[in-house]
Amino acid sequence: MGGITEGFVGAVGHTPLIRLQALSALTGCEILGKAEFMNPGGSVKDRAALGILLEAEQEGSLQPGGTVVEGTAGNTGIGLTHLCNARGYRALIVIPDTQSAEKIGLLRSLGAEVRTVPAVPYRDPNNYVKLSGRIAAETPGAVWANQFDNLANRRAHYASTGPEIWEQTAGKVDAWVAATGTGGTYAGVALYLKERNPRVRCVLADPHGSALYSWARTGELSSEGSSITEGIGNSRVTANLQGAPVDDAVRIDDQSALETIYSLLWREGLFLGGSVGINVAAAVETARRLGPGHTVVTVLCDSGDRYRSRLYDRDWLAGKGLRQPERTLVPAG
């Protein structure tokens, strides 16, 4: 860590593990968050974007001046656009119109061609993922990043995120907890840690409205309810998630996720996004299930800055039937 890096690419990864002090004290476990919001593009998705781009270059499908097309809830598109700028490509991003204005606006500011489309289920041919694949096929000189089913995604985490966590904890990690959208982060890290120590518990965190909690528990894809979280949860098992170890699953509701991210802000000084609330709340539940004295690692995916008009806005939350948490002053330490 530290020193001089080779541009944007060299700055991806090597993020610190942050000990979440209040939650560690509460559970008697070491609860550690991988600070992926510190990547140069601002999220964990920088790693997947880099892995996908480098593999496309190596296999020759992405040529100088080419176009990278992706369907994304925002963060992968942001990472890809940064990388396209750094390496001389165009970025064409297809994003559901339900995503935050901050992410859509940032993509445009970065120079991506952004196409917002109605949010429809994956089974619909006009789902943003399927649409991005068709656009890539019809665009000369384009490649489709295909983050959900392109195994370069999970390979990037197997090669970087997993080894970093193992090294940073000196191999003393008892559980890995993460939500999944594409499956890349969860699966890549889980596969690596299980290879190093088969006793590491790999726990899938999931919001309501996603079918993965049911799949992990029963083998059947079934969903109930809905969630305001962006970029996580799925109605299907992606290629990146297939074959990944899942020892347990925890489902977290939106209000609990909100309470968690506001607590992280007020007690840890960390301003983070909604999926972090799912991850950290699930890590706390995993710590309770394991009992004191264990080390639980999760991922702090991105900054709250991308969700200010939503997660941190009282009126928006009220419109979703959610209550903005109230601050109570707690002595430091």
C-alpha cells in the first residue's frame, strides 16, 4: 500500500480493512469492513470493471478506440467509464430509470453515453441487461462487459479481494458476509477463502424482493416483498454465483439497513450506501450466530454520496414508508 501507482488502474484495490468499533464491542467479535469506497472510482465495482476490461484486451475482443457496453445499476458503469477514459475507449451505459439521480448524473459527467430504460424483470426482453447485450452486438467495435455472467468479474475478486482479506487478517477470518447482485464479489472472495481454510463460513446477505435468500436456504428461487437498495439482490443465479460456497444466508429489511448505515455515520464517521446496510447488518447477525471471539469480514461497497437524495432524505424515505433514523448522542470511545 502507498507509493506511486500506474494511473487509475494501479490505484484499484489494496483497500484497508476498517474495524467497526461499536459493532465489534456490541457482539464481542471483530467486525471488519473492506473499505471498497476508497477505490479510485468510488466503489467495489472498480475491481470487476478492471478485470473485465483487462481480459477483453488480452483476448483481443476490445481494440483501441472500441466501445464498452454495459447494463448496470450504476457502480460498474462508473468504474468502466473511468477505465475507458484512462485507456482510450468509449463507454455506453444502459441503466434502469429507478436508480439514483446522483449515479445517472455522475455517469454523464464522466463522459459515458447513458441510456436510461424502464426497470422490468430479467425475464422481459427489454430488461436493461438483455438490452445492453443487444446494443453491444449491434455496435461496431463494441464489447459487452456482461458483468453478471462474465467470470472475469469473480476472477478479479478471487485474484485480489480474497487474498487481501486473507493477508490483512493474517488468515484469522471466521466468516465472510456479503450481498450479491452479479455474484462476483461474494463468489470470488468465498472461493478464495474456502481454498485457504474450508472452515471459513460464507454467508450470503440479501434484501427483501430478492430470490437468493430462498435459493440459499431451500434451493428454490422465490422472492417476497421489495427493497430500496440498489445493485444487489437477484431473481436468478448468475454464472458468477454458480458453484460458489454458501453456508448460510441472512435476509435484512430496509429499515434495519437504514438504521445500520445511519449508525455507521454517527458512531464510526463512515458515510456509506444502502447495500452496506444490508452487508453490515448481516455481519452483525452472523457474529451473533457464531458467538463472541470470531472475526467477521464484510464489504463497504460505496459512499453515501451516491444516495443523498434518497437514503439520506427524510421526505423520500417517508414516501417509501420508511422512517429516517433519529440521532442520539453517544459518548465517543
